Amino acid sequence: MLTIRMKTALLSLLLLTVGFSSQAQYFYPAGKIQEELKEDAHTVIREYSEHFEVSAPGKGVLHRRGVVTILDSKSWATDLSIYYDSQTKVGKFKAKVYNSLGQEVRKYSAKDLEDYSAISDFSIYEDDRVKHVKFFHPHLPYTVEYEYEVFFNDIRYYPSWYVQYYHTAIERASFRISLPEDLGLSYKSSNCELIPREWQDGSTKHYEWRVEQLAAIKAERMAPPSGEVLPRVYIAPHHFEIDGYEGSMADWRSYGKFMYRLNAGRDQLSPEMAATVKRLTARAQNDQEKIAILYRYLQENTRYVSVQLGIGGWQTFDANYVEKNKYGDCKALTNFMKSMLKEVGITAHATLINSGEGEEEIPEDIAWPGFNHVVLYVPSEHTWLECTSNHNPPNYLGSSNADRNALLIASESSKLIRTPKLTSKDNFAERQATIQITEDGAARIEETSVLHGQLQEVSRYVHFNFDLTEQKSYYQRNSELPNFNFVDWQLEVDAEQPIVKRSCAMEVPKYVSKAGPRLFVPLNRLYPFQEVPKIMKNRQFPIDIEHEYTVTDAYVFELSESLRVESYPEEPIVLESDFGQYRMEVRVEGQKVYYQRKLVINSGQFPPDRYADLRSFYKSIARKDGSKIVLNKK
């Protein structure tokens, strides 16, 4: 039982606690987030503001402030990276972390930023650097508030606004650009209908975009690239300046003209190199032969090494640099090849692309320079050259460069063009195999595959980059066969065409499954179709099938004399769909079983409501590929 003195002391302690609590400050408590914004979200942007102030064509400052609640361990917001180089400077930086109630638990300042080189894997030297910090609090959810600024002495491009990422909800966010009125600005909203508020303050023009209460966007398998789905605002300056070079992004022609001037006069070969080029091509019968000869020379005598310093990210090293050093980045090697072709009277153009599967498409109606690579185009021969590859055949860009917008660089006629698409006539495989089945369920397989286009790219890479042991190990790891050993292995790479021939022999101790006296032999254990997507309800985005291909298989199963065929699929199986075609046929002749299969996968975009149809078609293929023949002892 409490005494009066004890009760008085307890009341005083309670009042003291309440007094302290009433003075505590709470910022952005997670409990205040609306439930509908948490759905499908790993991250909620509570507040975000970005302001880019341009004072002159080559000078500006970027201010960013963000308040982000991290809901779970899949959030992207636990890390912050600030990139800069010799022409930029990171100014003030501060950040705070709040717990789920909104109480401050940690502060960060500039001294907490790790500073290290941001050299790419493919570069030997760059002046790009990054300041990085990783935020942490042991209890989820928690909130991070950060603010920093970056000063620019060269403005190579204006920041565009990536409004929203997958699984990220937004309470409110804004993006503003301020610049002298006479500099001019282009902008384009993509996958949204955002319109900026525009106003003028003296000679300064302001553009501001705002969003509020945006629900999270759920990532979906087989969706189009994020640039075709997520909201974006692309920004391009009409006038800019890099290292004393002035240019314009008012349209693609203007930007291409700037890139031409930036690299003009750098395609002059030394007298010795010019003589070598003419000697190499002296007996060539036509321009195609000259291109092939010089492209092979490039591949055999140079290698891809990136050096990105200052304007070097935009301006190529001259042809003499590559000739002397025997290496260069994509711009330098492309320029060197262009210089050799020029020496024999063939005009070629450096062409900018955004390389990589799933990369953002370059828009046609705004000169947004989202390029990361350069290839070479020869218009007279309709020939494309990937000058960084030591192993590609002529006129084969590869799947990572196929079917995308590219900017052809010319003096007065720069323009967007399209790189070639790889169709199912380009991407196909012809596979043949003899499979000897023994009474104990083992198999010896002799296989020959001829691979074309995209389907040969991995094998070509493996051939030139792995030794024989590593090649076998790679294919063993990626094969659907159970534990097996190679008896023979060969890869033959065509130097002039995108074709690889693979020949191998394998011993598989447990190829079939047994049940009593019966043996169950899978018809397609070598290359079964396994691309069945998961069940998905309420599909939001179109279905995007990027690559198309055709595969034909012809297998012969040779059975030991003690075995007989008890059952097999006797009727041909044919599946037809907008997504492709499938045909499978089996016939038995004595101790041999003949299996023939043809699979065609179509590319294209299809409405979201066709997802169930796609899944059904792919599932049917996988099920038919799982067909078996049943054997029994005679």
C-alpha cells in the first residue's frame, strides 16, 4: 500500500516526465503516412525539392532536399551518393535520421561522407568521384532527412526529373529550374501529364513541376523498360558550355552539330598508318571487303580501354593516340576506324546510342543526351560496326545495341536513326543430337548446335574468354542435365558471320527415371522451355517481349536391344498464338525414336489483359517439353 509520501513522489515524477515529453519534437512520424501510400511501397518520399539554378551557359548550382521514410529492407533510400568531378564541387551537406515516432536519433555532416573515385569497371582513369553515405537505424520504419548542394563550372546537361521509382510512394515533391531568359529550355513529360508552372523574375525564367499523393508503382515482370513506364520530366538546354565549347540542345540537329565540331579534325592518320591502310586494302574487290579488312585490323591491333577526363567523356582522342597506344574508349576506337575508312574513300559516321538491354529509350522529340556508347555507321553499305569488340563479325552490333534510337553525327545533317532489329530470322538455333539409352537408365549424348545472332553471343564470349576447362565448367553449371561428364567439346566461331557451331559428347549416368521395370525418358531434357511467368492479377503494364527467336531440334534416341517402347506421344502437337508457335512430333522406328521440335517466340508489346493468355501459351510449351516416352524390357 502506497503512503502519502510515496504517492507524492510518484506524482512529481509523472509530472516531470510529462513536462519533458511535451518539450520533445517529432518530425515526420511514420504513423502519419496514409495507408494507401504504403501499399506496394518499400519507400515513401515525404518531401522532396530539387532546384537547379543556372547563372550562365556553363555555371549553375543544384540544391536538393529530401525526406524519405524507409519502410523495409528493400528500400533504395538507405544510401545516398553525390557524384562530382574536377568541374563540380559539393557544397554543404547535412542529414538526420528519425525513428518511427519521428524522434531524431542521429545526425550526419560532411565529415561522415566517404569520398572515393567513381572509376567505371571499363576505365583505367576517370576524374569522376563520389561522396557516399549509408544511413542506418536498427528499427524499421525510420526516416531520413538530407540536404546538399553541388556547384557546376561546366554544365554538360541539365538534370532531368525522375519523378518516381518502382515501389516508391510520394506525399509531395517538386522540381524547379531557374535560368537566364535568353538561354532557352526544352522539356518533355513522359508517362505523365505534368505541366510546369512558369514565371519570370526580372531576366530569370523559372519552371516548376509539382506532384502530390502518388501511390507506389509495382514492378511487373515482362514490363517495358522503366523509361516507358515510370513518370519522367526530360530537360534540355538550348545553350550550354563545356570547357569553352558552346553548344545547343534545341533539337537533335543542333546537338549533333555541336558534337561534330567538338570532334572535328581528329580523324587524321599518320603517313605511316595511311600507307598501312592502303597496303591492307590494295587487293580488295569492293568497299565491303575494305570494311571487313580494316575492321579485322582494328580488332587485332587495338583493345578497349576507357579514359574519361573532363571533356574527354564527350570529345574523342585523335586517331594518332589510338595508333600509338593501341587502345581507346568507344569514341576513340570508333574515330580510328572512321579515319581508316576515310583514307580509302569510305564515308562513315560516329553514332551515339544508349547501349544495354532494358536501357531507357532516347526520345525523338527532345534532344536529351542520355547516351552511353558510340558505334560506327557506313551509310553507303548499310553497315554497322561495334568498334569496342575484338570478336564481333562485321555488321553485327549485338543484342545490347539493337533496335534503338541513335544519333548520327554529321556536320549539318545530324539526325536520329534506328539501329537494326534482330528478328527470329537472325536469332535462331539448329540443334541435332543422338541419345543412346541403356537398360540401366544411363545415356550417351552426341550433340551439334549451330547458333545464330543473339543465340550465339554467349558461346562466342565463352570461346574467346575462357580456356577449355572453364568452357566445360560454364556449360555444366548452366545445363539442365543432371550430373554429367564431357567426353568431347568443341566451339567453332565464324569470324565473318554471327554464327557459332558447338559440338560435344556427354555421358549422363542417370538420364532417365525408373519405376519398377519401366523407364521414363524425357524427350527434351537438353533444352526444355522454362520461361513460364508467375500468376499475376490486376496487371497494369503492357507485356513487353524484347527478343524473338526460332529454335529447331532433331533428336534420335537409340535404345539398347533389351528395351522396347511402351508408349509415346503418337499425335503431332501444334500450338499457335500471337506470342509464337510450337510444333512437336515423335515417331518410332524399331529401336530408334525420332523427336522433332520447332519453337518460335515472337517479340512485341501486348495489352496487359493478354498476360493470362501469354502465361497459358508458355505453360503449354513447358508442359509439352516435359513429355516422356515410356520404355519397358522386352
